[in-house]
Amino acid sequence: MSRRALLAGVAAAVGVAAALTAGYAAAGPAGLLAAATVAAAGVLVVARATWPGQEPRSVRATRRRDQVRAPAVSAAEFPAYRKIAADLSWTLTGGQRAGHGLRRRLTRLATALDRPDPLAADPAVPPGTDGPGLDLATLDRIVSRLEEDR
């Protein structure tokens, strides 16, 4: 150990002891605790700054979490898709009244494809607008029936 490092260590120890003594003299045990906390933090900072180590990793330039990603396609280009997505979301979260828009949409789709009404053919779908809404399994079965080739 070099003479300069030894002298720096002794000076640091004397400084920490002086800080602890001053803290105890100023506020008793609470002051001693506060001074010890500050001295420990100072020792850690100095040790980290002087200790040889590896180079710090570079920080990648990424988007921040609070930045909103712009959609690939604007909603104005496909307003029908946005409406279908909203109807589906409301159907899965709400009751029959919330699924009314999706029921009409599925009935119109079946008519356009020249197929029978999928809602009337499915025994899990209660008639009318009262009662529980469509669950995901029932909705999947209805859409799969509409997608089948006849």
C-alpha cells in the first residue's frame, strides 16, 4: 500500500470519526444515527468513484414508457373495424344489452353470406336482450360456423 493511500485512509477515518462525534454532540443518539448514515453514504460514493472496475454499459436509445406508440394504421382509415372491435369488447364485458350491436352485426353477416342466423341456431345464446351476454366460447363457435365453407 502506498504512503499516499495510507494517508488518505487515515484522513477519511478521522473525518468520519469527527462527523460521528459532531452528530452525537448536536443531537444525541439520533444525531449519531444521522451522521453515521451520511458517513456511510459518503464512504460508498467515494469507494465507487475510486475503485477500478469495468466500463459502464452503454444505454440503448429506446422509446420511453410514457411515449405512446403511433398505430400503423389510423382509425380514420378503417372506422368499421373500430366499431366492430368496440362491439366485441362490450359484448364480452357486458350483458345482452351491451352485445346488441354485435348481435345485429352477426345477423347481417349471416344474411350477406346466405347462411342461417347463427344466434338463433346456437342453444347457448338466449333469445332477447335480457340475461347474460355472450361468452368467448359461444362467440368463437358462432364465428367458426360463419367461416365454414358450405
